[in-house]
Amino acid sequence: MGSFDFLASHWKDLAKIGELAEQYLYSDTNTCFIKMGMLAEHIVQYMLAYDGIAEPDYDNTHANRIRILKDTIFYREKLTIYFTYSEKRWNRAKKRLWKGKYISVVKAME
């Protein structure tokens, strides 16, 4: 039983992405990290859909969707801070990895 199996009854795609991230945790941390970022993006999209908040027509990026959640009274500050923090660290690590400065995600996130 994986850590993300509880999601499968309602969100099969989230469970699958989480399962893939978990599978890559020790064999390919870079791919694991990318999958976790994808998981966060999907969760934000589900949050918008669940509350009937339209995704932006222009600049429909993860960062902008998080901004929309921040502007909505339904979400507490800590939740949006988490997604903003994750998104910023993920982007920084991706840039470092693509430039070849770091071998692993763990080092790129520092």
C-alpha cells in the first residue's frame, strides 16, 4: 500500500502521480521532484474547480492560479503559503538542474 492510495477513490490521477513520485524517490530523485510538482499543480486545479473558481483565461500558470486562491476568502494563508513556497523552490531547482549546476534535486533545492 502506497502513501497516496487514499486518493484513488476520488482522484485517480492524483493517486497515480503520487505513486509515481513515490516509486522514483530513491532511484531518480529528479523525476520524483518533478512528479511532486505536478501533484501540487493538479491539487491547485482541483481546488479551483471544487469551489467553482474559473481558471484564468490569460497567464494560466501555476503561480497565477495560486494567486487566485490567495485572493479567495475560502483559503487560509498557510495553505497558499505552502503552495507558493513549493512552486518557488521547484522553479529554482528546475533551473539549477537544467543548467547542470546540481546532480540531485536535494542539492538544487537548498
